[in-house]
Amino acid sequence: MIMELPLVVGVDGSDDSLSAVDWAVDEAARHGLPLRLIHASLWERYEGLVPSGTLERSPEQVMAEHIVASAAERARLRNPDVKVSTDILPKEAADALLHEGNNASALVTGPRGRGELKGLLLGSVSLAVAARAHCPVIVVRGDNAGLAGTHERILLGAGDPDTSGAAVRFAFREAEARSCVLDVVRAWRCPAHESADTAALGATPARSHEERARALLDQLLHDAMTDHPAVRVRRTTVEGPAHKVLVHRSAAADLVIVGARRRHGYFGLQLGRVSHTLLHHAQCPVAVIAEL
């Protein structure tokens, strides 16, 4: 029997991490996955403050245990059918999540941690995990409607073929599990110099760019549409900067999905402007899918 890899959630007791737990419970139920809640704590550094031979626990250890126990209870109350496990790892938060991501179906985080400033749009841990994990990473952010999944619409930002294959497969599986519409958007732009050069000839360079965008969508979606015939797909090509187009459309989505390319010779992903902008400004949860 093949065991399904768990959905791993980083918890730290913050409101954002508790929202991530709620979202992950619903996601685990949709896909029939176990849920693993982890908390990174270096409380062992403080063990020397407690006299050896005593049963007294440090305040840091007590807090870590309370955080994971409270998160687990919250998950069980939300859906008792989801199998939940917990662990406290003696690592920095980003390192702990990245390590767990090697044996996870996906990593789930909130946009900010407990110790990070409220003014931050995206915390350092979430950004580091999104940029370096080998598995899909979902940063749970946005308004209540998007978090609750009431729009019944998933948004896929269609990038280039070398960065979007895994994202396309992920998006179709997600849309199928949710029985919702998959809105696939390809943004295109016509450079100003092309418009100027061809206007005198009576040509329409914008039409050429739009047609190429449509052809790329056909190429990207062909195999996935064959494998998932029940998924309702809506294709759209839009003139404009991709990061602005997707942030605007995220307001009516339950999840926005983008691909990322692994850097050659470097540890991490090439997130690019679109991914960075969505992670900071999207109005719904954001899934970054690595193209390995």
C-alpha cells in the first residue's frame, strides 16, 4: 500500500498560522491526505538554564508544546476525519519547513510569523520557503471569501512552457478536487517599438502577440485537458503586465497558482516578478509550484 505524503503546515501560534491550519485541514480533506503540523523551536538552547536532574521544563518548551497541541485541537475540531500528527523540531523555522518539504505533498504557511512586524506584507520565513522548497508551497493569505473557497474558481497564471508544466498539472488536480472552474490566464504585451515599426505598414502587431498567447495556452493545456476531461476550463489572454493582471484577478479566486523555475547552479527557485508580487499582494492563497 502506497502511503500518501502529508500536507505539512508550519505553526507558531500567530493568527496567520491558525488561518493556514484551517485552510490546510480543508485541503487535506479534499485530497484525502494526512496533516502534519510542525513548530520550529530552539528551546533546547535554554535547557542549561534548568538544573540537571529536575523534571522542570523551560518556558520555551512549554510554549512550543502548547502551540502544537492547540493547533492540533483546532484541526480536529474543524474536521475530525483528517488524520493529524504534530512535531517540534529543533531548527530555525525556514530550515524546519524546507526539511519537512522533502517528504510532503505540499508545504503550507501563513504570510507572516508571530515574531514578524504586522506591517510586513510577507514574512522572511514564507518567502524563503516559497523560494527554496522542492515541493509545492501554499502561502495562505487574502480575504475571507478566498480563504473560505466561496468563489469556486481557481486562477492559473500561464507562464512559459519550461516553468508551467508542473503548475498546470497541480491546477487541474486542484480544480478537479474542488469541482470548480479553472481560469487560465496568459498575459501578453506588445513592445512599443513593434507598434511604431509596423503601424506605417498597416500591420497589427498586437494581434500577432495575442495569437501567440492563445497558441501557447493550447500547447500548455492540451495534455492536462485530456487527462482531466471533467474540469471546466476558461482560457483568457489579456494585454498587460502579468503581475498586475493576476493580482487584480485574484480578488475573485480561491487560489492562484504560478510556476517557478529552478536556478542552474544555485539552490532555490527563480521566482520572478510575478511570483513575488502575488506572494505580497494577492487577495487569495498563492501556490508556487517548482518545475524540477
